Amino acid sequence: MASAHPGNDADGPDGGVPEGEGGGQGLASDVAGALEAFAGHLQHERGRSAHTVRAYRSDLTDLLRGLPGLGSLDLDHLRRRLTATHAAGAGRATVARRTAAVRTFCAWAVRTGRLAADPAARLGSPRAATELPEVPAAAETAAVLDAAISGATEDDPEALRDLLVLELLYATGIRVAELCGLDLDRVDEAGRTLRVRGKGDRERTVVFGIPAARAVRRWLEEGRPALATAASPPALLLGVRGGRLDPRVARTVVHGAMRAVPGTTDVGPHGLRHAAATHLLEGGADLRYVQELLGHATLSTTQLYTHVTVDRLKVVHEQAHPRA
């Protein structure tokens, strides 16, 4: 069940799980060692992002806390820990995500000989409630982008960068970590496309319209050179010190821009992602196009969709997107 796996839009450095008892984690040494090895398996063999690995670590640390050793892990312990999670106020989505995490961990532990039997095989999982995200109307989003364009008239490099953040997030529906992970060679200005590396290390091509193309050109000509240093990476987006833009800064940019326009729904980058999809569908875009654009399909559901070529992406985008 892909939707139950840990993961989000953010990316960042990977934190470690301390070895030995305690370390602030309450894990026995063999439990901590198994968790460390599992994290390496997720990162190096399954190609999971640093954020996803960190999310698995956090969920599993909580579920495995208090065990005298990995061999004592059983179904009763897991049920008690998940019940405690729910009693502490966690929603069904959180409980379902932790259940999926421990199922994956236990199956791996059995395969690698760390557990003789799988205690999570009979573990039930609540069905996560479907919550529709709050999405700003197309007119609201247009007002925010118009305000950002006005704010960038003085060619301030940060204002130009912030405008590009907003334009690309809304034009393409990419995740904030995907945006901040873009390098210069992933941008095709002439073709108005981005090559994005998403979850599971899968690559896809997304297209953007003329307003975003203008923002790209202004940033590359006037904004980025003002922030770049000799030590700057080849990142498309840079922070004020010349390093790669942090997704947390991009989130602050989006929230600040939404709040600056009275009467606008305050959303973050994920809200703009949903807005892009919603407005495309409202404009008549085919669901398969939106699926391809967002990179949303899991491996199993991808087989249900017809492959959409880049040329077709461009045609649909131009016909349906409010800022094509």
C-alpha cells in the first residue's frame, strides 16, 4: 500500500540511529544495529530518499522502543505500541504509515536472518481517511503570482528567485524537494521542460508555460549571478549565501507570498502542487496527463496508464494550464 509508506515532499540530511541502549532512543544494541542496517538497505538497495529513510527511522524507533532485544519482538508488542500511538492523538494515516513501516522492516529482518518469524505478518492496519487538501482558486493563485511579479520589478535577486519558486511549483506541480534538487543542466529553456528526479529515484519530464519561462530567464540573467559564489553548486536555485536553496526556505517563501495577498488561501508548496493538478483538471486536462506530470503513480498503478510523450504533455499543458 504505497500511500502508507513514510515520505513527504521535503528532503534533507539523513540522521543516524544511535547504537546501544538509550542514546535518547531506548533501543537495545541489536535493535539499533538492525535499524541502522535496514536504513542502509532502504537508501542503497531500494534507492529511497534521505527524507524517506529518516521517516522510517523515526517511526520504527518509536515502535521498537523498550524491547530487551530484537528476538523478543512479537505481535503483542507491535499492537501495544500502535495502540499507544493512536491514544497519543495520532491520526489513522500516521498509524497506517507506521504499520506499513514495521511490516517492511520485519519482512526484511526475516529475509536477512535477524528474525526467525515475521511478527508483523498478521498486523492489521487502519484505512487512512482521505482528506482533500485545501486548494486556492485559480484567481487567487494568479493574484499571488502577479504580486510576486510586481515585487521582482527592481531585479532584487531574492525576489527574482522567489518568483521563480512560485512560478515553477505552480506551473509544473513538482515537489519542493524536486525543485530545490534541480541542477542547471536539468532545465531546457528552449523546450520549456525540466527533467525531475522524484521519489524512488524515478525521472520524469515536466513542462512549463511562458510566465515561468520568463521567470527562469530573469533569474538566470539577473538573479542567480548575484547570489552565486565560487563555491556554489550547479543548482538552479541558490540561497543568500550561494548554496543550494533549502526546501524549508522555499516553504517559507510560498507561505509568505500567499499570506501577502488578502483573502488568499494560505498553502505551502504542496498546496501549489495540488492547485496545479486541480486547475489542470478543471481546464480539461486528461487525468493521465496529470498523473504523468506529478509523478504520482506507484509501480503497480503506472501500468494502468498509457505513456504520455513530452510533445503530448506540451499540447495538454498549453490547452489546460492557467499560466501556459
